[in-house]
Amino acid sequence: MSGGFQAHPDRLDEAAKQAHEHADKVDEHARTLGSRTGGRSLGRGKFGAIVDNAVRPIVDSMIHDMGRAMAKGHRSIGHGLELTGRRLEEAERSLAKDLKAAGHDVEPGRSPLGADGLRDAYRRRVDERVAELDRQGHGPGRHLNVSDQQLKDRLGVPITEKRKVQDPPILNDRGFPIKKGKSRMVDMPARDADGYISSEKKIDPLHGPNARSRPEDVRYDDHEVRNKETGLPEPHRCEKYSSAFNDNESYMYADQHARGRLDPNKQEPQEFEFGPEEAWGPGDHRGRFRGFFIDPQNPVGADGAVNYRDVDFSNARIKAIYEPDGNGGFRLKTMFPVPSDDHNRP
């Protein structure tokens, strides 16, 4: 692994060679692409798609090398992306040079892959990988591609319960109690053993952004979680925190780190918990997460609206759960940030 996450030279040379071969084939079957026209058309149409596929090994190599370096603590994700940007520029210049040598003019100052160039190819590759993870389970659907409102809706509304309270005693003019205060039943928010607010009517984000305006079935899990006795969907589950990742890159590299810990000989569910710095290298990664919990001090305002507190992700962890895919591999069932109670006390 070289500093800066650049792709191995052999891979770059091979990708350039493939680009030359593809270019020759395109010229053979589409003579109308002159050298100047070809240079302006890269990144669009059939020729653009072919060249884009040729540079994919470069992008994949960078993603792999960057993830490996972060896992070893050599680079943080922020530093890695900065250096990767430089390498993308270098790879782009190299590709332009090789294409020009093969007889394809590339306009000065213009990316050989079109207006967005390799950076766009990198972003697309990241998005493609996250989309694949989304098809594997419910991780991105609940813990990445969600709005703040959907995260709050996951928490539901506080449960109220009747509790007996004792009014203060009546005191005489000397301050001594002369009559015991009355006891009465009042509605109070229910709490768990740790003092966090217990809630109900939680909305599953997988029902979509308009779930709040839909019928009551959105309160149930939108996947194959059903009661074994009744066969009916189980109510949506969410603990005291509703949390999510902030960006696709963070999610992708966290999955890449966790997959490196899978034991292929154990074809059974496997679960891992690790710190952000283990996946993304050193640094303050709190900004890569977001989340809420119901305010234990003031769960419901005077207007009846639920009050929330932002989660403090200091010392947070990441949990990833995998299940066998039936083909000898594993699919990501879910992955989410796990806040520390020490920084989110009731």
C-alpha cells in the first residue's frame, strides 16, 4: 500500500491498455468518431461507457487500498479522501496521455471522462456499492437513507401511565406538618430501568418518506418479521436511540472493515461491534453520525409535541450484523451507530 491510496501501477497500465483496445474496437465499428470528436465525446454514449468501465479497476483499487489503510490506522477517512482526490487527478492525466497516444485527441484542460471525470466515477462506484448493501438488508434503509424526521418518527411517542403521587403535607405557622398530603393518580411518561422514555407507535422508515400520512400499518416492520403464533407483522422496534450514518462513503468503508472480520468457515449469522477509528482511521468521527432520543427531562411540550435531544456520538461504536447468503458468502442484514450512554444521560 503506497501513501495516498494510489492504484498499483500495473493496474493502471492494464486499465489504460484496455482503454486502448476498446478505443480501437469503437473506431473499427464507428468510423464517424474522428479523433477530435472522440476526445469531446468521452464520458458520454457508448464510447464513454466503455472508457468508464476501463477505469473502474482503478477506482476499485483505490477503494480497496484506502479501506485497508484506514483499518490499519495509517490514514483517516478525511485525509484519505483528500489524497485520493490527488491520485484521481494523476490517474486522469495518465489516462488522457495514453488515449492521446492511441490516436484520440483530448481537449486541453478537459477531463478524458467528461465534465465530472474520475471523481464522478468514484462517487458512482461508492453509490453502487451502497445500493447493493441496500438490496442485502435494511441497513441503509433505516440507518443511512433517512431524513431527520424519519429518525424521530422511529422513536414513536411517549407511553403514559398512571402513577400515584403524594401532595406535600400541610404545615403549621411554625413549619411543622399537621396534615398528610393527599395522594392522587396522575398521567406520567413511562421510563425504562435506566430512566429513558418508553415509547410506542414507532414508524418504520422503510415505509417511505410519506409514512406519517399513511394508515396504521406503518407502525409495523416492513420486512419479514412476523409473530410466530399469529403470523401478523411485529410492531416496529427501535430502542432509546434512533441513529444513522451521514454519508455513503462512511457506510461503505465501515462495511468493508466489518467484512474483513467475517469467518467464511462459519456459515451462520455473525455480529461485530467496533469503533469508528478502527474502520476510518484516527480522528474525530462524531460528525459522520446523526441521531435523536426523546428528552427524558421534558418528553412532551405544552403543545403536545414530542421533544427530542440530539445524540452525542462521543465514544460511539458501530454494530454490523451479517447472515449467510446461501452461496458461501454473507449479506449485510443491518449496520448502525451505537451511542454511548455515558454521553447521553437521562
